[in-house]
Amino acid sequence: MKTNLLLATSAVAVSILSVAFTSIQQTKPWPVPEKSAKMANAVKSSKQSIADGKSLWNLHCASCHGKTGLGDGSKAAQLKTQPEDMTKAALQSQSDGSLFYKISEGRDDMPSFKKKIPDADDIWNVVNYIRSLKK
């Protein structure tokens, strides 16, 4: 009986530590060089830009971040870190330059898209689409 209780307690403790570690890992700061963070969006937001960004989003981003940017894409569960919820204020408060940098450079589970989306204007279109996902 004591062994079962000890095993159950240990399992709960491991689960709690696992969740805590995952939470810490998900909130790991992603520093952006100041020059990149201050970079202005080179593409004016418009219906066309947002539509182009959405098309690229569906092709490259939705599998992890989800169709509506909630971080619930079909591949999300396979990743070590939960994809960002693009609708949250914390994400939306980042500068356009920061989002451009993160999309271009990638980190950990987030791949670099500077080769997959080589036209900088297309990455700016994705940034404009992300802005349309505000709650």
C-alpha cells in the first residue's frame, strides 16, 4: 500500500515538474537585435497584402500555428515547444521588425523561412497577415 502511494506521489511530482519545465521552455525569451526590431514594415498593410500573407501562412505556417494562429496546427503536438498563439496581446505588441526577424531567422522548432520565402516583401505580407489575427 505504501509502495503504491509512493509511486502515485512520484508520478504526480514528475508530471508537475514536466509541466513546469515545458512552461519555462515555452516562455524562453527570444531576443531580437535592436536594428531588426526597429526595422519598419516595407509593405503597407492592405487587403491584397493580407491576402498574400494568408496564402503564404496557409502554405508555411498553419501546420504548426493553426489556420487562425492559435498555435493549434496539426503538427503542434509533435513539437518540443507549443507554437505561439498569434492572437495574444504579447505577440501582437511585438514590432513588425521583430516578427520579420523571427520568421526569417527561426529558432528551435521554428524554422528559418529566409530560403523558403526568399522575397522580403512576402515575409512582410505574412507579418501583415499576423496583424489581422488580433482578438
